[in-house]
Amino acid sequence: MSLRPVLALASALLAAGPAGAQVDPPDPAPDAPGGGISPALRSTLDALGASVGVPDGFGYSWSPRAPVRGQRASMGLSNYQFGLTLPVHSSDDDLVFADVSARVLDIRTDALLPTDRVRFPRALWDVQAGGGYVGQFDADWSWGATLNVGSASDRPFNTLGEMTLSALAFVRRADSDRNGNGWLFYVVSTSNGQLGRNIPVPGAAYEFHTDRLTAVVGFPFISVDYRPTRAWQFEFNYGALTDVLARASYYPADQVRLFSAFEWTNQAWFRAGRAGQHRQLFYYEKRIEAGFGWRVHQNVDFSLTPGFAFDRLFVESRGLGFRGRNRTDLAPARFLALQFELKY
């Protein structure tokens, strides 16, 4: 679940953005309309699972039908996603933003849920809306909070049992030497996912910045972005329990990149009519991918990603393992994904 907001003012408020001398390809000027929250804080909120989970813009991925283990059936998947973040209020000391997202997993199959022996859902929806606040105490201290509500189900908004809620509150203390480093202290709670399940989870993280390295290390996540040269970028992100991204990118030009990556992802829904109110239907997938990206416009980034997906499975559980009801394993398959992302 991730946050993709809004104004460059947030970077100044949190003092968490990369230094101006970084070797990244040029980004919009900090005072450009619409700006962007610091990548370090965005990675933190992504890993904590306290926000909407979709990049601003539109994305689509497709994989062909592949055999379902243990059934005389096959399954193909198409994923549609849309996200948008908008500024509501900003000043020299604070900002308020709103966000909305929708994801739909379209399932082409004649398979059954093996435990319940009912038809597999034809579509799984995840619709979220909310927002957040970031404010400044003084030169060294800032704070913020986010709240998102929605529904994740094959029948969204069917009952309160399919509703979702995620919230985060944090404070940040900047290092006194103004090097962009700082401590984050937070409490996060989410009803949908592998961690917490409505139990407030406290934690701490440290942000570290140099001209070539941005890292946020804490519980339950780590985010590293290393730029040894202007042309090369290496990223590693981990969030409990099975959110993993390792990616290498090469920039032959400022607006063009080539990349390869390994990803391990999961999504979760509350299936209507499930046995057990607290069980979620999870989808797990590992990917090896390679593609290219192109900054079409200062504020629009396009990427095309072909790849191979494996270790794919659905399972209905309480979120802490791969065993449970209605486990449905899919054969490996190729996939193709595209994304138009808004870069503020």
C-alpha cells in the first residue's frame, strides 16, 4: 500500500528529500506547482502500509491463462489500477492532501475455490480514499498523520465486513547538522494486509542521505536508493512480510531508463460470504522483469515492463503464512505491464 502525493513543500517541511547536489536525472523544481513529497517519506509510508497503495496515474498488467494445480481448469489475470493525489491546503508550515485509488483484478477462469467448492471470484476490487496532514513544529521537528478508508472484496461495500481502514501518525526529528538525516517515530494500524490487523504497531526508523545514497531503515521495512553515477541506480525495498523489490536501472539519457528487477508482492481482499470474518483472500506472486521507462513530459512518466511471474497462489488465511483455506496455485506465466505515472 503506498502514498504518491503532492507538493514539494513537504520535502522542505520534513527536510527528508535528497540533497540538491544529487546525481539523479533532473526532477521538477521544488517550487513547481503540484510538487512531490520526499522519496524517503514516501518509501516509509509505502512500507508501513498506511496509505492507498497505487501510484498516481493509470496502470495495466496482463498475463495469459495458465493451468491451475489440482484442477482441470486454467486462469488468466488482468490488473487495472488508478490513483490520484490532490493538494487541499498548503502554507509555509503545513499541508493537507487527499487521495483516491482503485484496483481491479479481473480473473478469467473456470476454476473453483477448492475448500468451499464454489466458483472462483471473477473480479476482486480494492477502492480506497483518504488523505493526510504534514506540519512543522519548529526547525527540527515535524509531524503528520494519514487516514484511508475503503473496501477490498469481490463485492465491494457489500457489508462492513468488507471495509478497510488504515492510519498512521508520525513525528520526525531532523539532525541538527542539516544534512537531511533524521529519526522517524510512528504508530501504524491497518485492517487489510499481513501486519497488525487493527493492532497499533509502534516503530522507529532512521533516514540517511548523501549525494549518492538515500536510505530509510526501520521496523518493519528498509528502503535503499543508491546512485553510484548519474547513469546507474540501484534500489532495494523491503516491507513486512512479503513486499520485496530489488531493481537496477540504467539511464542512457535523463529522460530514458532501462531496468531489470525482482519483485515479491501480495494483495489482500475480504471475500463476501467467506468462512470466518477475519480471513483474507491473499494473492502472492514473484516476478522477474525487464523493461524501459520514458519521461514523456515533465509530469508524466511511462513504463513498459514484460516479465515472468512464478510462485503464484491464492490462499484464504489470517495473513501470517501460505497455509489456509481455498489455496489455489497457478502455473508460472509471462506478463506485460504498462504504467502512466504522474510525477508532481
